[in-house]
Amino acid sequence: MNCPICNRKADEKYKPFCSRRCADVDLGKWLTGSYAIPAQAIDDENPEDLDDPKHRPQ
């Protein structure tokens, strides 16, 4: 398995990362919101939007 940050061989101690540095880089991405799942916001004020299939969560 390779490190998802730098693509070096993963170290058992930091798996799936190769080092503490890469683990910290990954943590920083989570904390700053760099990793996000795209979604469309639903307006809670318009419940009729929930009946529209394009507004339903998948």
C-alpha cells in the first residue's frame, strides 16, 4: 500500500501514511474542509422541494 499523500510506501506505524508528516498533512485537509462531499442544499422553507426527485438526497 502506498501513502495517499506522497505515494511512498506506507509505514506500519503511520498506516496508511508513510510518515507523521503525511498524516498531519491529511489531518490538515480534513480540518480546513479540503475534503468534502459535494451536495446540493435543500431550502427548509420550501417543503415542496422534498417532492422533487432532483432535490432528494442520494
